[in-house]
Amino acid sequence: MSPRVVSGDWPTLLPAPGAAVEGYVLVDLSEADGRRLDAYAGVAENLYERLLVAIELDGREETGWTYRATEHAARRYGAPR
């Protein structure tokens, strides 16, 4: 099943210097878990891309993966707001 936007706004991160977002951190994921998350996010359909970003976890700076909508998705569904 392909992910799809039914109507209304859709979630993504937009670059903004100095900005931050809150979210959940999943730890100890396997490669298979990563592939399942990619499938859920629509990576193969070029809707989202997985990016390595700096995160703060328990007061420490770490790196982690997140998903961001692609230009393809913006052209297909409209620019995120």
C-alpha cells in the first residue's frame, strides 16, 4: 500500500536556522526496522527522504534519522504550510 495524502496539511520539517522540533527517538532499531519505516514514510515513492540530523537526547548532542518531504511531494500535493 502506498502512502497518500487524503486532504489538508501534511507533516514535514522545513529548514530554519536555529529552529528546533520536539519528537520521539526510537533506539536500537535494526536495518529491517529502518526499511519498514522507509516504506511507511513513502521513501520509495519519493514522498519523503531520510536525513541524518543533530539531536539533543538527555542533554547530550547525538545524531539521529528523521524524514523530510521531498520536492516531488511538494509538487504533487502542494507546498507544506
